[in-house]
Amino acid sequence: MRNKTLIIVLTVIVSALCLYYLSFSLVSRNVQKDAEAYATDAQGNVDLTKQQAYLDSVWKEPVYMGYTYQEVKENELSLGLDLRGGMHVVLEVSPVEIIKSMSGNSKDPNFLKALERAQELQKNSQASFTTLFGEAYREISPEGRLSRIFSNTANRGKISYESSNQEVLDIIDQEVEDAIDRSFNILRTRIDKFGVNQPNIQRLKGTASGRIQIELPGVDNPDRVRKLLQGMANLEFWEVWSPQEFSPYFMQLNEYLAQQEKAGKLNLNTASSNEDALTQAAGNQAVVTDATDDVLAAAAASDSSAIDSTAIAQADTATNPSTLDSLAANQSSVLARLFTQMPGGLGANVRDTAKINEIFNRPEVRSIFPPNMRFLWGVKPLVGDNRQEFVEFYAIKKGRDGKAPMTGDAVNDARGDFGQNGQPEVSMSMNPTGAKKWARLTEENVGRQIAIVLDNYVYSAPNVNEAITGGQSSISGNFTIEEAQDLANILKAGKMPAPTRIVEEAVVGPSLGQEAINQGLISTLAGLVLVVIFMIAYYSRGGFIADLALLFNVFFILGVLAQFGASLTLPGIAGIVLTLGMAVDANVLIFERMREEARNGLSMREIINKGYDKTFMTILDANVTTFLVGFILYFFGSGPVKGFAITLMIGIATSFFTSIFITRLFVEGTFKKGGKLSFSTSLADKMFRNIKFDVMKYRKAAYAFSLSVIVFGFVAMFINGGPNLGVDFRGGRSYVVEFSESVSASEVRSSLIDDFGNEGTEVKTYDAPNRLKIITSYLADDESTQADEQVRTALLGGLEQYSNLNPEVLSSSKVGATMADDIQQTALVAILLALVGIFVYVMIRFAKWQFSLGGVVALLHDALMIIAVFSILDLIGISYEMDQVFIAAVLTIIGFSINDTVVIFDRIREYMRNNPRQSIRDVVNPALVSTFSRTIITSLTLFLVVVILFIFGGEVLRGFSLAMIIGVAFGTYSSLFIAAPIVVDTVKEENTPVASAKVAQQAR
């Protein structure tokens, strides 16, 4: 074996990296066990508050190799929402409202008609909404000029009366894109304030409608999440109390808290007092090592072209008396333990903010302060000693009516720029009304701070040096251009409405998550045990080596998932189980080839070399085609499908490495040590002996059989009223409801009809007799929060008669109509791209389009067979949904089937090279017979694995497993009786020497 040392070194490095990254999961689990033990009393009851307090206390503390518990959690192999419960949301930023706002809410009839028309076109198009709006406007008003609608004060300097329609559309498109980015940043900040462990937010690339995906593990109040995520951004400008003004009230508060603590009514367990997180409580500006956003200054300018540099001043707390100065000397001071001095003013450890909020929300504490004094936190934590994080604390001055002196609608524009000194700054312009308010506000607060507040968090609090007139301002300080752009986006957040709406949602309860974990573990272990036993029984010592490689494979998959920070989901577990079955394929191919070479009387050394060398390119081709399918699944899939695709791609890469290289190390090591190697048993010797069959003889019967099944399946689909599409393909809402006793699905459906009207409603048993899945199209086109509440109210109303059975909603999901249309189109594109990609790859590798045609027709046959059999089963009362996971199964079968087909094609090509004077018809049957044992064994192992998954994998994966069972059976059949015969039928016989001789003889 060449490069043996390199393979060993690489294996050791990969193994070490996997161990390293998986160790974070073990450490995290141990810390959680310690927290549970700390919070468990003598009776075995766990105090969740104490448990969380323990975890909070070590959040910033080193717990493993210098890593804090927070960093350990960030590096552990996390579980997906379907395994630990939580909420998955896809939000869409509404471009319609943005365009309306840019037009000044124009009432132009053609403009309004174009918006309506664009909304209709969006249902069946992947183009951006701005593009569709432009097309609709041209269609409705061919000679119309958009500049007449959009040339207003809000767009001054961007759109003029002379601007062309395309120029206007470009500006609109940029504003929509900016609004999506602002929404993303605002949502990210809101999510950070949920206190959710390991939240995930990402902009969905490739979506023309501006969608944002959010995952919140462990959320226990979905209604609150919906309201916060869909709420409008609330940008405000507030006056700030100076330290001299609020210091007396803090002194009173300190006396009150000291009395409460002495009386035992105050439990002050803070990060700063208990863990020495701060070096000193008073006047310690060295605590904070990074103060950028909150050391800003306001600059006044009479016009946009002249910036008065003398008006730019940094906030300097050193000139202001510290509120803590008089408290720090008193070691028993409560406030000195709660707060610390920061460069921008007063602040506290992030872990202490909850305690401070609780204290300041007490009615008796509120009575100490003036009614117009309100307290807000800064939005960005600053890093201090020992990796502790601190956040600033602001005293905001409320107006007489309790409202902010100025709101975000006064801001006309804001952008990140560079000042005269070359440093990044933010340029801000006000509309005419806002300019007047801004001039008055800055005039009244010269020498004081003005807080820029978004969603009740202070993003910046610059000092004002002089009154700012003319509506043009600049904010500068020690920050980067990226930070300047972020602040500009915040200032633009209130400029125009950019509401978000939930177009897809899934809520998974923790009990379902734990059940999914159990089902996943059982199915994985059962599949692994089954494959291990079979391989040893069939291949003896060789099978044992293949099993070792299989264990390495699982270890590598988990390790690579942890390295890339991916989450393990239930479909991901299915991907691992599936990989176990598919990983066997390479070993079977190698061992079967070695058995063939052994029959030729070669030495064991030659058998090993030829077995690996002759199968290398075949295995590579098969893995590349399957990996291509996995990549397409990842690129076009969402949610659970992505989790499955990631695991599948990683599994393909690791199985290739373990099957080709690691098994060879073991095989050669075993042979070197013992001088012999057994890779055959009596079972292997007896099976597939003297196999003879003529595929070409039965090809027409096979064509007729397949066509009959497909036609019958689509007739059954027509009788059923169409395919049984899941919620994600047709839109609507679904709920999993558990009762204390078993219930009749048909009776529950009858009780829901009155509440859900005549809309399509399905009720079926889900994984247990006392658990139902309820699917309804009621208000499917309405994606508002009000509609969500209305549907849920209707559901609970219909279940009211079963109140004695304690119905509980364990999970729910929603897919909006527009989202469902996009998912349908994406699924179709994914399948077509997979077929095209495989066609091109096979044609390149085999240099004949006939091989590509045979392979793709067989794959299309497999996909149609799965759909047809699902429809036939639905006709006889066995109903499974066709959803995204179903499409994942179809694409996986395409990958598996082409894997099998490529192996057969490779053997046909080899026989054609070794027998150049024979026609392709003469070499097909010997080639198929020589690969028959490999085809059947691989299919059998995968078939057994997916059967295990069907039995133990749970209801979520049952449709997937059934599709896989059908696909494996017909994928094997198509490789033998569809793909190869089509190649024979399309290759012209007269091109071969034998055929030419036959033609010449007939002519004579």
C-alpha cells in the first residue's frame, strides 16, 4: 500500500480532532450533572432556579482547558430542536410596506394595481419582489414614470423627477435589501435578550423574498416569541439624567437595600461580590477593555457640507462625580456590589442584570425615584477582567406624557461614512419636522447625553456640544466602519415600516424531543448491530474489519459535526443510520472483487492489491454521484432536510475514507501478522453460486410492469383527489395532540369540522393510540398572528368535549401559502438538478450518452415508483404525507440507485474493454451476473437498516423510511432491468466489429 505512513498520520490527526471536539460535549454534560446535583435536595427534588444559578455562576468561568462554560457550550455537539424541543421560525420582511412607505403612501391607481399584481406573480416566481413590481407596472402603465411617484422629500438626493424607471427600481431594491439587513440585526438583538441557550439566526440566501430563519431551543412561551419577532422596530431618542441628578436617589436606594439585606429579605448573590469578577467596584475604568459604541460624540453642523470639528467631543466620565464614589468606601454597600464604574458611566456584570431588574421593579424601589426617571440597559456587553461581560446602565428622562421627545420616523437617512479626520462616523439627516424637534432637543441638552434607544435598549448615548440645526448631524467616535454602518442601520430602523410576518413555524415540546432521542438511539443501535452481525456472518474476518471501519465512520461523523458546529437532528440520525447501510457497499464491493480474484488463483498479496485498486474508481464514482445529491439537498432544503443532507454528505466522505484506507490498513496488518486472511464463509460460498439469468430476455416485460405500476399509481392519485401533500407543500397548520387515553381519529375530526368550517381537515393517529396529528387548511392563506390565535382557539374549542381526557398540544407547525409554493418549486428544482447533474457526470465518466440516458431514466423510474406506490397505499387506507422529508427520501434513493447503477456500468465498460470484438448485448449479462452478489448484498443490508428505521424511528421518520424501503427495492430492480437494458437498446449494434460481420454475412 502506497503512502501508508501518510494514511496512518492522517487517521491519527482526524481521530485526535474528533476526540477533541467531542470532549466538549462530555464536559458540558458533566457540568450539567454537577448543576443538577447541586440543586437536588435530600428528597431528590431538583430546584430549577438553583440549577440555573449554578450554571450562571460558571458561565464565564474556565471549566475545561482554559475554556469557559459558555465556550464549551458553543463547541459541543448540539441537538436540533426536534431532539430537545424549541421553536423554529421563518420570517419574511414585507417589501410591499417598504415600497408604499417610499412612495409616501401614494394613492396612484396604477401604482396600487402594480403592487397587487406583483403579489400575485410572487406566488409562482422566484424573482425579487422589486423586479416583479417593475414588470407589473410596465404591464399596467407602459408609459408610466415611477419617478413621479417616488420623487418626494423622503427620497431627496436619491430619486429625482428625471430618474428612469430602472434607476428608481434599483434604489427601491437597495432600500428593501437594507431593510432586510436592519430587520436581521434587530431580530438578532431581540433574540439575544431571550436568554435562550445557543439560539440560531441566519439570513436564508437564495430567497428573493428576504427570509430570515430563527431557531430558539427550549422556548416555553411561543406566543411571546411571535409577538416580539413580528413587532415593529421602536426607535426613540431620550434625554439622559446626569450622575449628579440621580446620585441622591441611589443613596436612598442603598440605605433601603442595606436594611432589607440586614433583615434577611434580600438575597444578594451577585457575580461581582461572590466571584471577584471586578478588580474594584468604584472608579475602575480598566475593567472594560473595549468601549467603542458607548464612547461616541455628537457633532453639530449648520449644513451637510460643513462639519464643526470642535463640536465633536467624547463622553468623559472622569469630569463627572461618580455615583459610586461615596458608596465604594463602604464595604457593606449593596450598590457597590451590584454596579461598577464604566467609561460611559454606570454599569453592571451581565449576570447581575436579572437581579438588578428584579430589585428596580419592586414598587417600594420605584417609589424612591421620580416618576419621570426610567432605567434602560445598553445593548452591547463589553469584555472585562476574567472574560466577564459588563453592560451600561442608563437613567432616562421621560417627558410629561411619558413618550420620547423624538422617534425614529424623524430620521430621513443615515449612513456610515468617513469624517474629515479620516475616521469612521455616522451621517444622519432629519426630515423637516424631525429637524425642528432635533434642534430643540439638542439645544436643551448641550453638554448632556441623548440616548439612541431601539426596542428599549440603548445603542448609543452621545454627548451634545451645541445645538444642531438644519437637520444634518454626524456621530463620531472610536469605532470601525462596520460599527458605524451598524449604528446607521439602527438609526434607519424607524425611518420606514418593515414589518415581518411568520411564513413557517414549528414548535416542538420537550417531551417529544426526549422521545425522539430515544427512538433515534434505538434505531441507530439496532441498525448498527444488524449490519455488524451480517458482515461477520458473511465475510468472516473481513467482515469484522469492515465493522471496525463502520465504528470509525460513526465516530468521524459525530466528530466532524461537532467541529463544524452543526446540530444533530432526528433526520440527521436517520442520515447516520442510512450511512451505516451505504458504507457497507464499498466494503462489499472490495470483498466481492477479492473473491473473484481469488478464484483466478492469485496470491493473497495480489488479491488484496487488485481488490482495492480495481474498485477504487468505481467506489469514487458511486460516492461522487451520491454526494452530489446530498449537496443539492443541502442547498435547496430547509430545516430538517438540511440536517439530513449535512449528515449524509459527511457520512459519504468519512465512509469513503474508512472503506478505502482504514480497512486496507487493517487488512494488510492482519495478513502480515497471520500470513493469511479470511474474507469468505460457508454462507458466502453457497449464496449466488452459478447464477444465470438473461436480463435482455425479460426487459420488455420489465418495461411493461413498471409502466403499469406507475400508471395505476397516478390513477389512484386522481381518485384520491391528488397527492397527499404535507403542510409544507400545501400550506396550513398542523398540531400533535396527546390525550390521557386512546381516542378515535374519525370522531375527533367530526368534532373539529364545525370549528374549522369546510376547510380541509385531517386527523390521524400519530405514533401512539392516544396521540393524534391534526392538519387543517383553515385560514391557510392568512399568515398573521391573529390568524394563528384564531386557528388555535378553534382547535381547543373543538377538543373541549374531550376535556376529561386532558388534551395537550405537544407540537405545532405552520407553513404559509407563499412559503409552501416556494417549497414545492424548490423540491421540483432539486430533483431536476440532481438528474441533470448525474446525467452530465455519468456521460463524462463513461464517454457515452447512452449510459447517462439509461441511468437517468432508471432514476426517474425510481422516483415515480415511490410516488405511485404511496398513492396506491393511500387508496387502500395506508396514508403517508409527501413532504420535504419525503423529497429527501426520493433524492436519497436517486443517490443510492445511481450508486448501484454506476457499479454495474463500470463492470459493463470493463467487459467491453476486455472483449472488444463482442457486442454490448453479449457482455451485459456476464457483467450483471458478476456484480449480482454485490448488488443484492448491498441492497439487502440497506433494506434491513431502513426497515429497522421504519419500526423504531418514530412517526416523524415513518414516511421517510417507507419511501426508502420502496426505493431500495425498486432501485435495485431498475439497476438490473431498466438502466442496463436501455443502454443496450440505444447503442447501435452496427458500430461493433461482431455486429458488422453479421451484417456483412447477411448481405452475402
